[in-house]
Amino acid sequence: MEDINNKQDLMRTIQVKFPRLSKGQKLIAEYILKHYDKAAFMTAAKLGISVGVSESTVVRFANELGFSGYPKLQKALQELIKNKLTTVQRIELSNDFVSEESALKGVLKSDMENIRATLEKINHKTFEDVINGIFSAKKIYIIGLRSSTALAEFLGFYLSLILENVKVVGYGVSDIFEQIINIHEDDLVIGIGFPRYAARTIESLDFAQSRGAKVVALTDSLLSPLAARADYTLIAQSNMASFVDSLVAPLSVINALIIAVGLREKEKISTTFANLESIWEEYQVYSFKESD
């Protein structure tokens, strides 16, 4: 039962079980059916307070649905709504997630958890396959839109210093499809996207697959629409009950990709950066003045 991953299945299960639930558990069921978007980010204790039952009743309710504990039910609820929350709903939830006084600690703790979970979930063999794919590709296209633009630009910036066949696709004078019109089967497309997934990124991966190109997705789940269109999927957890997307774990995975590619091109990188240092100093790109 713990692999429930869509609204219809979970809500249907609650409805089917409803007649056999205790009075307190029925109150929980009614609340979740009406407000599952809010319940997804409540602790068992807070959910209990909201409906007027004990925390243990909430735990028993989760068990009654077939979950080993309340955290499993909560995770299932979060999977349902993470791509459906509007920005306004995220703002409302963030008020419950952290107070202004605890924002620093709460957000940093959440990001630490995202990195920890990513380390557990990411497939090391897939990571190696992606690195091999980068080196075997004739051209590498990187596409990440909306909040993922920063990730795509960062990855593109550093890969372009190491490799000569990297193109970052983004909004600009040309339409997205005009920038990827020449994709063919020898190319690699890296798509980056997290809830709420940008429709144009998904469409671009569809186009890439239709042209026979290899597709890599950096996304939050194997259930992601990007993963459904990818040959290789790198999972990076991005949970954040806020209007701000948590991109810390995805950026960490991107750092690992850049370092792994760089390790295979040590000599080239040394030469490139030696040349860049001379250029930077000549044209004063950075401040080279020593501090007093």
C-alpha cells in the first residue's frame, strides 16, 4: 500500500475504508479529503490538533490505510500535491512551515535533508552513464526553464570551459524549438526541471526523443514528466513547503557532474584556466589587487 502515488488511489482508499474507521479517524479522513494540500505539510500532532483528536489517533489512521507510519502517509500526500500547488498556496503553506524567526534554521535544515535524501536516492551507475554520455555526444544541449534556468546556466557555464560542444537553451530572441532544431541522434540533451515542471522543457524532451537523441533528466522523482521522457534520470530531492524552490540538492548533483567531467580532462582544464587567468588579469575581469 505504501507505493500509492496518485490522488485517485489514495483518496479512493480513504473513501473505501471510511465506514470502518473510528469516530476520530473519520474526522481525519474528512479533513484530508477536503484539505489534503494543507495536511501534506502537517505533523501528526498538528493534524490531530486541527481536527480535535490525539496524535496517536492520527498514527493509527495511517496504519489503517496500510502505511507503516504517519511519515509514509505524509510523503504520499506530498507526492500528490507538489506539482499542483500554486504560488499562492505555497505562500500560505510556508507560513506554517517556518516562522520569520526560525526561517534560517528551518530552511537550512530542510536543504540538509534534501541533500541527504539525494545521496541515498541517486543511482551511481546512472551517474557514470551520464558522464560517459557527455563525452560520447557530438553536441550537448542543456535546457532548464523558469526557476531551473539558474541551474542550466551554471552547468552550461562550467561545462563550456571544459568542452567545446555545449549549448544552453533558454528564452531569448529565438524560440526554444528554433534553438534545438538541429538536434540529431548523436547528441545529448540534459533537461532540468522540478515542480512545478515547465511545459516547454517537457515538450523539448519530447522533440529530442523524436529526433533520436539521448535524453538525461535531472529532476525530483522517477514519476516526474521529465523522467518519463529520459534515457537516464538523476534524482535530486527538492522538497520545500514554500514559494521558493529548493535547488540546493540539484545544484550539488550538478557540481558533482562538473567535477566528474573535469577529472577526465585534467590537462585540458589546467591549460584552459592558465590562459583564462592571463586574460582575466589583462582585462581586469576580477579584482587582482591584494588587500592591505
